[in-house]
Amino acid sequence: MVFWLISFLVCCAVVLYNYAGYAVIARLITPRTAPLPEPGDEQLPGVSFIVAAYNEEDCIAEKIANCLELDYPREKIEFLFISDGSTDRTEAIVRSHPAIRSLHKPQRQGKSAALNRAVGEATEEILICTDANTVLNRDAIRKIVRHYQDPTIGGVAGEKKVLTSTGSDEVGQAEGLYWKYESFLKKVDAACYSVVGAAGELFSYRRNLYEPIASNVILDDFVSSMKVTQRGYRIAYEPGACAMELPSFSITDEQKRKVRIAAGGFQSIGMLKGLFAFWRHPRLSFLYISHRVLRWAVSPFCLIGAFLAGGMLAIRGAGLFYTLLFIGQCCFYGLAALAAFRPSFRKLKPAKLAYYFAFMNYCAILGFFRYLEGSQSAAWEKVRRATA
């Protein structure tokens, strides 16, 4: 009985700490900072704007139009598009725009190789990387570069927003709610010390801090941003710079994406072992372990442990309190299962949230085994996107 009780309490404590508790602690230890001034045009730094695209003929013209509409002095920005290995019209569309510099190669060597080559060709001091299937708000670049007035800032993460789609939208609303939660945590992390890992939809860093990415890295954006923090710089968060994209077309497409991210998360934990050294960067280690390591590597298994231990406590008569907790778990996962096998239940918000929460942790466990097998390719497998 004691073993199951301790197991249950530890598993529950880890999950609650990971999803909410650490954010409360981070808010309590957050120092106060003054707001950043808005620099004038003459003070703005030069920007190399990099877009990596692979077979994106459906959206690349819209991406180019969005880039050329961004509010930033034209003489201070260069646009670099890499479409290595594309077999559709992506490269031809890019070349048809004289304001865009195409860095196309016929061989596909992966996004990491493409980014390494683009950075080598970049001439400006600030790099901004974004995905081909996202659009940015007009003043996104100005919002990002103002953070570089602070010499301790090595990079800036933008905010990802999931657009509304037509059709069944079985992924969009749940993913949108999840990213609102993630955005809140990023604000907490950045205010406390630094964002712990940027998303590739919109990320910026100083060019002199860029480290070439190995070809086998799955989450190039996450690893490269954390390499910046390992060098003693912070990653700022700019919610006013938004990368907007459509959700995955279906839950099957979303599962491919989530499993890949989870496998990459386990790989990055092994690659970033230095971040466990609390004595070197205590705030960074605290945020990284609390937000990322526990989310990827510990919480999914603790959820299973809490369910099994809770069931044993209820069966062995540990008391009404533990019996009710186990019944609550059964109801939660039962709701998720109903939503999984009866899509009509996903119209109910509680069922949708339970389903997506269980789905994310299921994908994390699949990603763990894929990482152990070494079967996850570093090359991005394009997923279908919903219609706007």
C-alpha cells in the first residue's frame, strides 16, 4: 500500500508541477524590467530574412507577397529563400521575384543543411527564420529587432497562432487552445529569464551566435536556440510578432508531426546535457527541466503511473478520497476515448480538451520509442494542412 501511495503522489506531483506549478514559482522569482523603447528607422539593424521551403508551390507565392509587405526599410533587409530538392514549381516561383534571392540546389540534404548554407550567404547582423507556410503580421520584424537593444539578448522567439480552418477542423481548435497555453508559458519563461526553445515558425538570432546544425538533428530550431542560451545569452519572447499558420488537415497528419517533435525532444535532451548543470545557469536549467524535459520525458509516463497506482489504491481500499480520484481519472480518459472513437463528441469542449491532452501524451510515448529505434528521419516529412 505504501509503495502505491508514494508512486501515486509522486506521479501526480510531477504532472501538476510540469503543467502549472513551475509557472507559479517562475512568476514569483521574476525580476522587474523596464519596457523597451521603439528604435527609429536609422537605428534599426540589418536583417537577413530566411525561408526554407520544400515543395511549397501551393503557398510560396502568398509567402513572398507577405514578405514584401512587411514594414521594414527595404535597404536594411534581404530575403533568402532555400528550396533545396523541391520537385514542384517552388523554385520557379521564387526566381520570378527579383526582390527575393533564391539559394536553390537540386539535391535535398534536409533543413539543417539548407539553413547552414543560408546563414553562410547572409550578410546582415540579425537573422530571422520562418516557415514557408506561415504569414506574419506587418510590423513583426520591427517588434522582433527592438529586443536587440539589450546586449544580453541573443535571440527572439515570435508567437505562433493557429488559424481557423474550414471543414471538420478536428485539429485546429484544440491545437489553437494548446498554443495559447504554450504562449502563456513562454511569456512566463521569458519574464523569469529566457524562452527555453523557439519554434521554427518564427525565430530570430544574432548571426554571430549561429552554430552550424548537424544533419541528424530533428528539431533544428529548438537545438539552435538552446545553443544560444548555453553561451550565456537570453531568448526574448515577442507576442507582437505572430507567425500564423493553418492546422494539420487531419488527426493522422497531426500525429506524424507530434511524434516527430517528441522523438526530436528526446534527441535534444541527450544533445543538451550541459543544461542540467544548475550551478552554471540556475534559472535557465530550472526553466528548461521544468518546461521541456518533464513535458517530453517524464510527464507522459507519470500519467500512466498515476492511473495504475490510483487504481491499486482504490482496489485495496485506501479510502474514499483516492477512490474518487481514480473515478475522476477514469471519467477523464473515458471522455478522451469517446472523442477518439466518436468524433461527434469532439464538439464538446471538455471532450475535445481531454482528447487532445491524451493524444499529445500518447504521441510523446510513441516518439520515445521511435527515438530508441533510431527510425525518425531528420528530414522534414511534409504534412497536409487544412484549408483557410
